[in-house]
Amino acid sequence: MSNQMWILVAVVVIVAIIFAYQRSRKNQVQQSRDLRMGAQELGRANSPSEEISNREERRQTGMSAEDREWEQASLQRNRDIQHERSRQVQGSEDLPQ
């Protein structure tokens, strides 16, 4: 092969590599964008509260049953603590000053 043919092959290979890289990069950007988009950006949620609800459902889908039980118990403990605190505050307001 002549030198011109080798140069032509090299240019074609370089162009093919650049094309493949750009295409792969485009796919990576699209995938990361899809992962970042929440339900509201995709137009599925009608309100912020619905978006939060959808996000919570997706989060819980990835949890094991043991994780969900632990979380429910933790939430119940926190509710009990809050309830106890609110009772203490109400009791202190009822005291004569």
C-alpha cells in the first residue's frame, strides 16, 4: 500500500473512534439525565406532594422487608416522642403561674 492509502485508513479509523466516543457520551448523558429527572420533570406528577409520594414509593421499592419494618418502628418511636413532648408542653401550660 502506498503512503496515501495508510493516511486515508488512519483518518477513517480516527473519525470512527471520534464518532463512537461521541455516541457513547451522548448515551451516558441521556442516562444520567433520566436518572436525575423526577416524576414532576417527566410530567407524571401533578403537584409537589405527588412528586414526593412517587419518590417515596420508588425509595421503598428498593428496601428489604426488614428495612421497612425497622423504618416503621423508628417512625413510630419518633411519633411517640413527639406526642409525649406535646403532652408535657400542654401540662406545663395548665400549671398556675
